[in-house]
Amino acid sequence: MEYSNMDCKKQKHVHEIVGSTDTVSECSECHNHRFATVSGEAIPEGCSHVHEVKFRTDFADGHYHEFCGKSSPAIDVGGGKHVHFAKACTTFEDGHKHQFQVASLIDSPLDFKCK
């Protein structure tokens, strides 16, 4: 599939998301999982916007987990920049699920003006 510059101009911003789940100890081995993803494009919601978040964790203790949901609305961090928050649970696998909470990275982190 070929993409044109017009496709790029239509795209809204995305955010990198990196995190770890909580540690689960009610299964046979105490463990947690790591994940890294890029959010979906901005989805207008109210006076702000949210992002779709999907990821599959790393493979630990013989299994992995998945998550599919949405971020919080934008949280202003100054300088015209913002982040998003997500707090939820992964899918149920191997007899358990994991909780996680994570803040996205700032979109376009190098897009700033030095004064």
C-alpha cells in the first residue's frame, strides 16, 4: 500500500505509552509484565480528546495479557503540551489478571521553541 503526503496531513497526534503491571502473587509464581505501545489517533470527546490504547504484555511466567480501552481526556502539562492517563486491568490469563496505571509520554516531545 502506498501512502501520500495527504494521508500524513490528515493524521492527528499519537502518544507513546510504556509501563508495567502490578505484581500478582495469588498464582503459582509472583510476577508482573511490561508493555510498550503507541496510542491510536486523537478522538474528540467533550471539550478534549481521548486515545484508543491497545497492547500485549511481554511473555512472563508462561503467558501474556492484553488490554484494549481508552485513555483519559488530555491533562495539560504546560507549554501547550499534554499527557493522558489510563488505569485498568489486563485480560484474564493463566488464572489471573493484572492492574496497571500509566501516563502517556508527551506527543511530539521535540516540538518546542527555545527562548
